[in-house]
Amino acid sequence: MSTPRRVPVRSGLFDDDAGDVVLLGARCRTCGRPQFPRSATCPYCSSVDVEPVRLAGVGTLWGWTTVHTAPPGYDGPVPFGFGVVELSAGLRVITRLEIGDGAALQFGQPMQAAIVALHTDHDGDTVVTYSFAPTP
Ligand SMILES: [Zn+2]
């Protein structure tokens, strides 16, 4: 039996830079705007001249809610927090939140990403994703 591994919920979304979570985005060389998740085409100006960038997993809370029912294909625990964080790089990302109680959150509060376990897959590996929580 093999040792359980930690596998990302989807490859190419996030990485760990010596303990700091980065989101794998891109920046358009034509209009300069960042994007996440990474795409070969700029969603703002349709340019295909985009370069990969690593976006720091830090920002401020912009919006949030609590999810009480598991979405299709989701095997993690419910309820969980879900919201929008405006990254320091200047774009808003949709994200899981570690705090499911919306009353404990405030607009504009500093947030930072962590890599958290979601569930165990059929191979016994731990499926992980990025998730934001208030900056300690
Ligand atoms: Zn563009």
C-alpha cells in the first residue's frame, strides 16, 4: 500500500512557495490586466499575448456567503464559506473561505490563502485546495 499523497483538486490553480500560497494566474501583455485562473486568452481584451504570473495569496475580503448544500461533484464538508477576495495584485477571485459564519467576517478585512484538505479520494490520497481565511 502506498503512502497517501496530497493532490490538488485541479492542477494549475495554485502552488506553495515555501509556505506562502500563490495562485497561478496570468497577465495580459496588451492591456496589462491580471487574470485568474490562467487562460491563454485575455478575458478583457481577447489578446492571446498573455504571460504566466504567480499571484500572492493575500488580499481583502470583498463579498461572502455560506454554502449549506454540497454542489455537484463536491465531496468536502458543508457548510463552508464562499466568497470573493480582492488580491493585492488588483483582481477579485472567487474562493472557498475557511470561516463559514458570515457574521464573523467584515468587508475589507485582510485575508490570506492556505492550502487545506477537502476530502480523501478513491486512491486514499488527500485532495487539497486553496482557501482564504482572515490574516492572523
Ligand atoms: Zn488584455
